[in-house]
Amino acid sequence: MEIIYSLFNAKSPDWLLNPSYARWAIITLGVWRSMGYCMMIFISGMSQISNDIYEAAKIDGASELRQALSITIPLLVPTILFLGTITFITAMQVFDVVQVMTSGNNGTNVINLYIYQEAFVKSKAGRAAAASIILFVILLVCTLIQRRIAKGRENAYV
């Protein structure tokens, strides 16, 4: 990357030292890491949709956009809600990327890194345990909300 910047006589930004760049670098890595898994789940969900439904829609004169909006997306709602839950939990468990890339410096500290630093660096196990319980409650509440949404949606398309 430094070579590209040198072609334009510009200085490369400190990607992991500048808080605004570091945050986006971590987000980009997280998205890139989970993209393959999410695509495999989406492909699996789409393969479960019968071609008969699309053929009937074509006979009725539905355009491809109408088929996507009226058939594909509604039938993929369970898959979307599953991936939403799983990726949210995974995002809340991020630790390794932040620890390796920035060690939590520059405003990139996340709750898991905070728990680690409190427990093992500062030897404050009580604070780490309290933060762990807070993380658990946040994950539990968000998962229950997503499950409630999913339960309401499954009846709408069956």
C-alpha cells in the first residue's frame, strides 16, 4: 500500500494508529471474515425455494423484481433472521482481531477486550465478572427480541 501512496507523493495514513481508520479496518476485516459463511447459508436457503413457485409467478406475469420482492425475500426471512442473530452474537464476541490489530488502543476497545484487560492485566476479577454478566444480558435480550420477531414472521408466510 505504501508503494501506491509513494507514486502520488503522498504519505500513507497510519491505518491502525488513527482511531477513525483503525475502527474501519477492524469492521472491514470482520465483514470479510464472515462473508463466506453468510453466503453459504443464503445459497442453502435459496436452494430450498421450489422452482415451481417461480414458474407460477412467471405464468402470472410477474417480473424478476416482483419475484424477488414477493417470493425470494419473504421465503428467506427465516434465513435472514438466523444470520442476523448469529452475526450479531459473533460481532459481540470480537476479541482476537481487536487485540492483535490495536490492543484496544485508539478508541477501538470492545467489551470483550475490556473484560480481558480487567481480569488478566489489572487483576480485577470482580469488574470483569460484572462486565461479563452485562455482556450476557445484552446478548440475551437482543437474541430474545430477534426470536420474537422471527416467531411473528414465520406465521406471516406459511
